[in-house]
Amino acid sequence: LDQTAFYPNSGGQPCDTGTMKTENGNEYKVVYVGKFSGDVSHEVDNGGLKAGDKVHCRIDWDRRYKLMRMHTAAHVFSRVIFDETGAVTSGNQLDLDKSRIDFTLENLDKGKIKEWEKKANEIIAGGRNLKISFYPREEAFKIPDFIRTSKLLVPEDLKTIRIVEIEGLDQQACGGTHLKNISEIGKIEVLKVENKGKNNRRIYFRLIQ
């Protein structure tokens, strides 16, 4: 496609799904969206589309919005974990039912997890707007909050970095989809915590509203 609103699978966020409809009324399900060599590729469930066809694309909004809530929730919770422990986020994987955050921490007091959950939910209930900005790579790495994300997660060939800011709380490099205000998240609930090596911990959480 020459342009698309579908989010490709990347950065720990699953791709959008939805439909493509041609001018003659044929409809195709979009089952996977990926990015290859800089181009966004859409996989549909049946053959028949050909170069030059005009299509009307529709995103599965319920899926997209749930992932937006999950992604913004992950930013809030990562901020809380950093403030409480100094742990840097080393990875994440979002999904519709539950998501996970990986972070670098040698000693984890599991008794504190529910306190972190409560603090995150209090922040969410308070509501804060989000805004998107773009910075040259050198400037982005000077942002104090940027240290919370491992530099290894930012591709070396990326010269302009997209920053997602939760006003008054957090700024992070991120290419994913997010909410307008964190109050849209609802609430989060921690499901379990795992040790994934000497300095790597993993927390699973879900949305409960």
C-alpha cells in the first residue's frame, strides 16, 4: 500500500488486524502486518489482490485500543518500577490478555509488588495527557528519562527518535500506539513475577477494566 494506518508487528507490540475492501466489493481479512526493509507489508487471508487495486482499509479498533491501553500502562508501570528500584527496562511483550515487562534488577522484594501496582493505579486514576515529539538521536539520548530504556533497544541506524511523553511523569523512546490520557487505561493487576537470570526480572500484568 502507498499509505497505511495499520501498525506493524514491532517493539514488543503485536500488529493491527482488520480488513481490506476493494472497489468491486471484495473483502479480505488482514491477518498480519510486518515491516521489512522499511516497507510495511500486509498479509491477507485470500489471494486475488493485484498491483494497482484501490482498497479501503479498516482496523480492528477494539484490538488496537486494547493494545494502546496495554502499551501506555507498560510505560506507567515501568516508571513506577524505576522510581522504586532504579531498574532499567530491558524488554517487553504486549498482548490482549496479559503483557510483560523485563527489567534489570538483581534483588527483587516480591512483597513490594502490590505496592507498585497500587501506586501505578493511583497515577493512572489521576490522569495525565500524552504527547509525541521527534528528536535527533544525539538530543534524545540527553533526555534524563531516556536512561530507563536500554540503549540496545534503540536501533543504531535510527537517526530521528520518537519520544512518547506522559506529561509530568515520563519520557521514553517508543514507536508504538498510545492513548491521549492515561486515565483511559482503567486499572492494572500484577499476575506474576519471574526470575529470568541473575539480573533480569519479568513482571506479567493485565488490565482489569
